[in-house]
Amino acid sequence: MKQTKGKMGIREFAAILFLLIGTKITDDTPTYLYSGAKNAAWISMLLISIALIIPTILLLKVLSVHKGKNLHEINLYLFGKVIGNMVSFTLLILGLLTIVMDSSVYVDIIGTMYFTKTPNIAIFAVLMCVSAYGAKKGVEHIGSVAWLVFFYTKVTLIVALFFTFKEGNSKLIFPILGPGVGGIVKTAAQKLSIFGDFFYAGLIAPFVATFKDFRRGVILSYVILTVELTVALMLFVMLFDFTSVEILNYPFHETIRYIQIGFLTNVETLFFPFWLVATFVRFSFYIYLFVLLLGGIFNIREFEYLIPLVTVIFILLGIAPETPLITISENRDMTLQVLSPLLFVLPCVMWIIAKIRGDFKNESPV
């Protein structure tokens, strides 16, 4: 595929999105959906993707008439310097909370599922330092690694879901509507930010070879990830039943421990290496986005030099104090609920302001 020097092509960009959002099925994200929608969590996932179609399209429209500008620069243009910086700073703080809590969850997964005798502080330090190294190499290198590991992560996921389907019981997804329409819709409305990475991806729009590649990458990954996450949520219920799956912190990791592939034992060891690399890619990208936005707000051109300092801050916030997992889970759920309406409303407001300013009058074909 054609790729401009110093920029990503569609395959690298799409691979990043696949790993960012696709890995959420492997952490505690399904638990938040099951707790509200029970066995109908997969329907809530469908509603989330449907509800965000319009905001995503509007965001792409705004980005299309401001080629060469990232999300922060567009905020400054549309809202003015003061309000634009306030909007971006709000996104920065929510991003900070997300990175700290998500990384704590992943440290807990590694510590409780795989390296039970390793101190959490050591796991956290390794995770953040490796991710920081990846972020320091730049977004182009992150995209290259994401593309290299993409095939293996998807193959292992498909294999896991296939054997889950074989072991599962399709009757367990009934009643289809679970706790009722109200519970399904409420859960979907509170968890819209599961797809929030699509919004934050606007920060690297200028780093993609062409806007056409950016748009196609968003649309392609959006559709496939919707199917992938929906099917996975359905299969977890078929395997464990919702009464069990909603109390499992990490359904995916319990699944790969449960299934058996022929004569192979300890199947999880086949999945762990690829999942771990995908995790490093995810947090490398998060750290890069964070320093990119931080540099934009405070006019720091060489923002890459902030990566070591920011990484130390993440580590200190993550390990001091030793926060109980239940507290992290509650705070993460609260962050998801705060971020959800913002990510739904903000693209709509941006499009309205751009429309009023007449930005679409001279819109050229993408």
C-alpha cells in the first residue's frame, strides 16, 4: 500500500485501532456490560456502536475540512483559544485517569493470571517502561509493530472464540432481552466511551498518509470491531452463563484457561505472548497521545521529551498507594460514565460550529 514517508498507511493505522479497542474484550470491560445488561450485554454492545455512528461521521466531516490539523488544533479553531484549551485539557485529564486505571487493571491480569509471585510494582514498571520506549520511537513505529502483531492476535482470538462456541450452550443467551429494554439501553448509554479511542484517534489524523486512509481505517475497524466484540460477549455467556460471567473479572482469560485444544494443556501460554505485545502497543499509543495533547496545550513542540517524565507520573499514580481492585473498578466505571456523554455530544457540537462558520462551503472531495 502507498505510504508517505514519516506517516502511516491505512494498514498500520487500522491495526492500531484494532489492538486499542479489540484488547478491551480481554480486560474487565465485559464485566461492566454484563453487570447492567446481564446476558443481553451483546445487544448493549450493538447499541453502543449504532449510537456512535452519527457522532463518528460528524467528527470525520469536521476533520475532512481541516486536513493537516489534529483534534486539539481543531478545538482551538472552533472554540477559540481559551475554551478550546479547556476542552482539550478536559480530554487530557480523562485520558490520564483512563491510562492509570487501565494499566492497573492490566497489571492485575498479569499478576493474578500469569506471574503470581511477581510484585505488582515490578510488573507495572516493566509495562510502563516498555510502553514508554515504544512511544519514544514515534507513532509510525507503533503502527509498524501493531501491523506485525495484528495477524497473530486476530488468529489467536478467532481460535479461542471458535473453541468457545464448540464448548458453549446457545440456550444460555435466552431470554434475548435479559433484564429488559431499559437495562440494555441504560448500560449502552453509560458505556459509550468503550469506543472512545476512535475520537482520540483524531489527534493523529495528520500522521496518516492521506485523510482517505484515515477515514477508511476508522470505518473498517469500526465495523469489524463491532462484530468482534458483539460475538465475543455472546460466546462468553454461552460458555459461563451470565450468572457466572458477570462475577468474573476477566472472562477472556478464564475462557482460554477453560477451553482445551486437542491434547494441548495450558492453552493460555499460546495466547499470552501475543496478548502481551498487543498490550505494550496499546499503552505505547496511549502515552504518545497523552504527550502529544499535553504538548499541544502548553505549546511544547518537542513533546517527545515529556515521555520519561509522564511515564514516571503514571507509575507513581498507579502504585501509590496499592489500590484495591474493587476501588479501581468503581473509579474506572465512573470515568466511563463521565466520558460517554462527552464523546457523544462533543463531535456534534464541533460539527454545528463548523457549519455555522461556513467551513463546509469550500469542502473538497476526499
